[in-house]
Amino acid sequence: MQEKIEKTIRYIENSDRISEETRPLILEKLREWREEQNAINDVAVRFENWWIEIEPIFAELGWV
């Protein structure tokens, strides 16, 4: 997992698609996750919570 986080950090550092305002916040959180053994669980829970909110919208549009 740490290897994937490192790759993501490098991508975000060089990305033109991420604003200069949010980049430091994203990088800070990724660096925290890199140091945590439970980072995978944290990411999984965040995505699951996001999906619970977004899934009904996708269903309405007929995408799921």
C-alpha cells in the first residue's frame, strides 16, 4: 500500500489538474496515510461512505 501511496503523491505533486489550494491538503493526508498501518481501511471506509451518497444519483441516471 505504501508503494501505491508514494506513486499517488508523485502524481499529485506533478498534476496540472489539481489546484494549488487543495494540493497541500491532499498531500498532507496522503503522507499521514503513508505512515499509518491502517491506511487501507481508512481509504476503503471513505470510498464506501462516498459511494453510499453517490450511488442513488447514479441509479437515477440509470448508470447502475
